[in-house]
Amino acid sequence: MIRTVLLLLLLALAWPAAAVQPDEMLDDPALEERARALSAGLRCMVCQNQSIDDSNADLARDLRILVRDRIRAGDTDAEVLDYVVSRYGEFVLLKPRMSARNALLWATPVLVLLGGGLIAFVNLRRRAERRAATLSAEEEAALKSVLDERD
């Protein structure tokens, strides 16, 4: 019973690594570790919520091979990521880079909320001022004469 549980636990821990095939792996363990770190941050364009390291899709396999080819060619991690982003767009990154466009994207809901709050505040203040306004003596007299005429 304990052996079965331990075996299942080991299989569960090894499950995410199942997507990387032995023929894809680099011979140098240090380079393979770099490739794993990079591919863990790249999104599978088919699965979209999995890294290419975890995905069994053909496109994910192609991307894993591409990453390893670029590492073999001597590219730095940044150069590999730049190359992949230039081919597949910013969406391929599981953790998008901070840029002006991304900052605007994340700030838009906050800006809309603040703008709506400001508009609501100004409108409520104007309503309160209108209610608080009293009639002048002339306006009261004119109102009284209009009401008296109706009676």
C-alpha cells in the first residue's frame, strides 16, 4: 500500500516534465537547465495556459526545439526570449514584460474607476448645491402670486 502511494506521488511529481522528450534535451546539463527555465516562461500557443515545457502540443515541441537551438547557437537568455517574442508576439510570454503599452493596459481599469468616481463626486456635489439654493425675495413673491392665482 505504501509503495503504491509513493509510486503515485513520484509519478505526480514527474508529470509536468513528461512533455519534454529525451531527443529534445541538450547534452550539457547547464544548457538544459537554461532551456528548461526559459521554456517554463513561454506560453504554449495551442494550450494557452500551459508553458511549452508542460505541453504535448506539436507547436510547443517546435518552440522547445527552437529555444534549445538558439541556446546551442550561443544566444543569451534575453536574446532567446527576444527572438521568440519577435516571431510569436508578446503573448507567448507567460509573464509579460513591463512596457508602456502593458502599463497602460493594467492602469486603464484604475483610471476608469477614478474617472467614474470623479464624475459621480462632481454630479453629487452639484445636486447638493441645487437643493441648498434658496429663493430670493423676488422669486418667493412671484411664486406666491402664481400660486394665489391658481387658487
